[in-house]
Amino acid sequence: MLGGFTLAVEQVAVYLGLHPEIAPSDLLNILLAKGLTVADTLPARDADVAARMLTQSKQLDLILQSTLTRLDRPARTVLSIAALLPPDSVPWPWLRELTVAIHPELGERDDLGADPWLALGRRLVGLRLLTDGDDPYVARIHRLVAAHCLASDRGTDALAEVVNRFVGRRADSMYGMTQAPDDWELDALLAAIPHRLDKLPTRDLAYDGVFLSEKVLLYRGLPASGSLMSSAHAVLARLAASDPANAAWQRDLSVSLEKLGDLAVAQGDLPGALARFTECLQISQRLAASDPANAEWQRDLSVSLNKLGDLAVAQGDLPGALRYFAEDLKIAQRLAASDPANAEWQRDLVVSHLRQARLAEQSGNPAAMREELQKCLAILQRMKQRELHFDPAMERLYQQLRHLLPPS
């Protein structure tokens, strides 16, 4: 039950010793129901427990210091990295990759084929400095051991930045995957990103967390995705508020607001989505107005207008949707005309006309719908002639429109 952690066992033993009125079986049932972390709260619940544990903690520090000083540098590095991660979620593959980057010799088998990394891991587990987690890919480190490592190790700040960047890279890699992610790593990222942002709130990690929330929504659902977005958005919002003149930070905030709006739509909270999308639009408008030649910011504005247009359609406000989509179409036309060889911008223009067609259909105007679809087909035909890239969705649309409409 206590996962082999001597410290947790000790806390429970001290508590039971001071409270004979509590049966061990009753406390066990509570721990089974609430989890191991309840044991860590026992000193805070009882001053006598805290006092006795404080005395024993000093002894523990001496014991840990004696144990740690006998470890070699690679072993200390492993513990330092583990101490920077959530105590109950320390992935072995992460530990290995980070440690081997610092100690390359751990990545090479000896002449008999033995793996020095596995030997090191077994040693740390044997000393109970790390223990097995609920998943074979994940270890655990007791909070007091982690705290001791962080307090006693030099260079923790630099290593913390390394760990933040590593976690961000793993999140970015997972976001780009087309296949389902490994459960252990997705769960590890869900624990590590908020944990690291709380300890060292860096822009890049927060931004990676914003995009990972899409995968989390797909594989873990709304609550988990919302929780991750909350942690990431808080960091980006603070950065943007600290320097309103920093365009990059303002854009980060607009992207985060857009994702929060998407989550609100998924939750059925259309008023909440409207508030988020409107904030996003205001930032996008300011950035686009500040530099009309910046194509990325113009496209951001186009995306913001489309989000509000789609939301207006969902709310039955077709005139409002028409206004948003008309503004988006103007931007799409300008960008497409500025670079006819840019497949992405040509695709955006197709999508803008397609939105106009759907809106015309919903408004009961089949003639306008057909006109917009013909414009879609004409753009797609020009893209074909120029041999511009077609993604599968555009190819399907092209084939459908070819059969539906006469050649233009």
C-alpha cells in the first residue's frame, strides 16, 4: 500500500503511536481510499507528529547525505532529474535520455553486452531512492528524498531549464504524432507540464502545453484538457500582461484564448466561447493593424473571424456570421492574390468561399450557394494546373465539385 517508502511507513507509524484510539485497519482503509499522499499530510494534522518527524527528519537528512555522498555522479544526476519531476510520475525513458545526454557512457553496453543504465537503475531501486510506479515505464521518488536532492545539489537551476525544454520537446513530438500516444507518456506529460510550470513558468513549455491540449482532449477528455490549458494559459496571460508591447507574447495569448474558446464550444458553453474568441479577435486585430504586411498576423485575424463566424452560425445568428465571413474572405483574397504559388493561402481562399456557400444554403439562397461553389472549383482547378499541393480533404472536395458543377 505504501509503495515501499520507508518515510511514508514512518509517518503512519508515528501517527498511530500518538493516536492509539485509531485502529491500524481503520487508517489503512482511509489510506486505501484516499491514496498515499494522505500520509504526507499527517505531520500537518498533528503538531506532535510534526515535532517527532522533525527530529527524525534531521536524522533522515544525515542518513540521506551519507547515502548520497557514496553515489557516483551519474546516480546523483538521475536523482537530481527525478527530483524535478512530479514525485509519483518519473518516467524511466525520460530519466535515461536526460542522464545519457550528460553521461554518454551510460548509453554504451560493455564488452559482455551489459547495459550500465539498467545496472544504475537497479542500484537506485535497491537503495529505495527510487521505487517502481504503477506503470513499468514510470518510477517514483519520495517527496522528502526529492526535497533533499533539490536542497543539496548545485546546478539545479540549469538542470531545471534542461528538464523544462525536454518536457516541451516531448509534448511537441506527441502533438505531431498521427498515431495514438503511449498511455504512460501522455499521463506523464499531463503531470509534468503543470508541475514544471508551477516551479519554472517558461513561455515555450506553456505554449507546447496549449497545443498538447488538443491531443489530451482526444485521448483523455474535456476535464484533463481543460486542466492542462488552465495551467498553460495562466503563464501566457501573465507574460502578455507584463509586457503589452511584446508582439510575440500577445500572439501567444491569442492562440491560447482560441484554444480555450474551442474547449468551451466542446463543453457546450457558447457564451464562454464567445468571450474567449472575442478576446482573441481583439488581439489579432491589434497585431494585424500594427503590421499589415505581416502575413502570419493577417492569417491569425482570418482564423479569429472564422471562429466567431462559426459560433454565430451555431447560435443561429446568420447575419452576424455573414459579417465575420465577409471580413475573412477579404483577407483570404488579399493573401491568395499576393502569392498564387502559396498552396496554403489558396486553400484558405477555397475554405472561405466554401463557408460562404454553406451560409447561403442555410439562408435559403441556392443561386448564391452555387456561385460560391463555382469559385471554389475555379481556385482548385488553378491549383491543379500549377501542381500545388492538395491535401486529402481538398482532393475530395475537388472531385465532388467536378461532378456537381460544369467546368468553368
